[in-house]
Amino acid sequence: MIRYKSTIIQILILISILLAVTLSSGCLRSFEEESQLRITNMDISAKEVKSAFIDIDVTTYVENYYGDSSKNTSLLLKAFSTKTGLLEVQAEDDIGIIGKGDTVTITQTLKLPKEGGYRISAVLFEENKSKNTGEITIYSLENLPADVQDIGIEVAGMDFLVREVDGNRVVIQSDIYLTNEGAGTSGDYQMLIKAREMDARLLADKEWIQTGKIKPETTVIRSLNLTVPNQYNYIVEVLIWNNDTIVKRGEDYVQLKPQMTIAAGTQIDTKHIETSDFIVPQAESGWYDEMPMEETPGFGMLLGLVAILSAVFMQRRREK
């Protein structure tokens, strides 16, 4: 009986060992089949180069070199200044699931000050767990020439005022609205404004002015006068020059003799515009000077009453 019980115990122990080995081998096999991710390469290219900032595209190659498909993955990109070691900017984007044996690429954009160098670090995550890292360094960004065509300035609009009418000549003040949409203060560029007659395309007048330096996210107004013949329609063109290259254009219209098409396009009626009716006088020293001074209500009556009382008081003193 004792020997029988001992045999049963030995069998149970053996079964337990076999189960433990089986479970262990299953866990190990499951662990070995988990996705194995790594960053194999990183490419950097200049997307947009401005006077003060540069936008770079960083393309990272991620490979699932062993195991089953990955879970959700993401990539955190950081840029550290090589001069100070401080974190300048970072960006994080989802990659998704990477299949067994697949290599995927993800491109992220970083905006960096155009000075010195930066250490670009990539950290790969799978379900919020860090799996692998990659790193690449760039130097001497200040040596990159700025994109000639992108100065950051946009022609936001134009207004026109009639300043003077002398016979058949009209002086038109053109107000040009310039907006700096760049990240830094703009340069001071030359700006050519031309008035061109619509039909004959003849140039009536042109003037040069400077844009001046414009702070980022700021709109300024640059004004000048154009003298043109009356009773014509004009295209007012704005050309901004960077050295010998036109880098920005804008245009608007001044119609001193507008036309209106009526009767389903079969007849054209010309409107007569009395240009002198639209003359706007030049401002004086300031708008405060143009505001009339209002008299204080009742102040004149009060002075008159004081004067009468004073006269009565003096008369009584003389009678005494």
C-alpha cells in the first residue's frame, strides 16, 4: 500500500515537471516570436530654407527583422543643439503595425533656427515601450543659402485714393498692404508699382519704394502717388525685387471709366465717373486737430450770472 502511494506521488511529480517544461517552452517560444524592431537608417533633407529658419525633412527607416507583426508603433524625433545640448524641438508621429520582415519609412518635419548644428535623435516605440533608437548630426546650417523665391512677404491688398485732379491728369494714392508671414523679420526689398492701361497695355506711371523691414506676423502699409490720365481703366501692378530677381507679385484695378454689359451681352454701357468727386484731402498734423472742441454746457450762462452779481455788489458798496 505504501509502495503504491509512493508510485502515485512519483507519477504526479513527473506530470508536474512535464507540464512545467511544456509551459516554459511555450512561453519561450512565444517570446522568441515577438516582433523585433530596429531603426536601420535616417535621411535628412532641407525642405525650405529661409533667412532665419530652416525646415528639414527627416526620413527614418524602421525594420521588423524577426518575429510576428508588431503592435502599434510610433516614432519620437528630437533635435538637440550641438552647442548647448538643449532640446530645441521635437515631433512624434504614429507608424502603425509593421508586418513580419517588412521595412517602413516615416518622414517628419522639424523647424530649426538657421544657426550652428543639431543632433537628431529618433526613439522607436511599440505600445509605448521603447524598442530602438537612431541618431544623426547636421552641422553649419547658417551656411545654407536662403530660398530666393520665398522672402516671407505677401501682398495682402491695395487701396486707392484720389488726391488731385488737374485737367486730364489724376493723382492716385496707392496704399499697398504687406504682410510678413515668415518666422523672422524680413529684409528691406525694392518694390516697383506700375499703373498700366487695361486695353492698350500702355504704362501710365511707375514708382519705386522700399518695403522696409517687417516684423513676423505683422502687416504694414506702404503708400505712393501715381499720376495717370483721367477716364481710363488701369491695372496697378506690384513687383517686389530681391537684387535682380522678381520674387513676389500682386495686382489690383482702378477703373476711372468702367463699363457695364446689359441686355444679355448685346450692349455695352459706359459709365461716366466724375473723378473730382472722389478727391480725399491730405491729412493735417493729426486727427485730433480736426475734431471740434465742444463748449461746456451752461458755462457761458454761469459767467454771465457771476458778472451780474459782481455788478450788484459793487453798486451797493458805492451807495454805502
